[in-house]
Amino acid sequence: MSEAVKISPSILSSNFGKLGDEIVALDKAGADYIHVDVMDGHFVPNLTIGPEVIKNIRSYTKKVFDVHLMISPVDKYISEYAKAGADIITFHPEATENTQKTIDLIKNEGKKVGISLKPKTSIDVVKNFLNKIDLVLIMSVEPGFSGQKFMPEVLSKVKEIKKITKEKNIKIDIEIDGGINFENCKTATEAGANVLVSGSTIFKSNNGNLKKNIELLRSS
């Protein structure tokens, strides 16, 4: 039996004017995780959510906060985001001088660890850490802005990571983020992804019917 697909809606596409209500709606609609994109205007060309916002929305749901830190240098911010309510903290290898140290910092906060690979980042930078982390996030767009077009060429990385983890019996989430919609979600899961991040498709398709859109992504 194939592994159940988890859906992690990206609140980057939500209405920030009523963010608490949006979180409640995603919870009721059956989201598995809540994906929070943190951008610093330095590592990526955009600014988004700080730890205070996460702290303020934490009380609206018990669902896993899947926090993707696109900030550099990342280490000095980990404790703040952990205390704010992140459950999974994902970072980019390019944002740290010592990947193992960053993994240890996150684990010492009692949080799950993710490593994210940008479209042009080789999986070589994560291979030696697969048995020490909980999640690999494959970016299928260049990080920084929502609404970009899916890059199918990254699926080879998903397949390779799936192959390695299967051979070595490593239990890990393989997450994909960027332009995920009803047309490409099946190819992503067939390649080996078991967590789909989606923003625009969940919030804007079918007149914003969150439950329907989440179910369609999960079952396609």
C-alpha cells in the first residue's frame, strides 16, 4: 500500500488580514501541516512572517507548523522560531556555515529538522544527513515568491532521494514546494514525494473551497 500523502497548505497565499480565521479554516478542511514561509529579504528577495506572527497564530490550531526558514545566517533565529511554535524547522544549507551544527541546534530545541534544496542545489549537500533529519524539502520553483510555475526537472532529485532512503531504510518526509497544482501533484507523488506544499491552488481554485482542493491534491 502506498504511503498516505500529506498536504501542507502555504499560508503565503492566504489573506493576512484574517490569518487566524484562515488557519482555523485549513484545520477544518483537513490540512495535515500548516506551511509557513519565512523570508528575510536577504537570502531570498521577499519579506514575510516573523516569529511574533507565528506565536500569535499558534493558538488557532494543533496542526503541525511546518516552518521553512529562508533566512541567512539561520542559526541565530532558530531558538526564536522554535519558541514561537514551529514543529518542523527547515533550513537551507547555503544559509549556514555548518549543516550539522544547525541540525543540532534545531534538535536541541526539541523540534523536527528539515533541509531544503533550491532547484539548482545538488542533493550531494544533503546525502550525508538523511539519517539525521526528518524532512527534505525540494523546491520546485526559485524560493522567494508564490505563484511561480512548477519546474519538472527537480523531480529527478525527488526520485534519487526516495531511492537512497528506501535502500538505506531511512524514514523521512520528502516534501515538494512550488507551483504544485492538480495537474502535477500526481507526478510529484509518483516520483516519491509524500508531502505536498500548495498555496495558490488551495486558496484560489474552486472558488476557494479549501476542503475540496486539499482532497483533490491528496487523491490525484
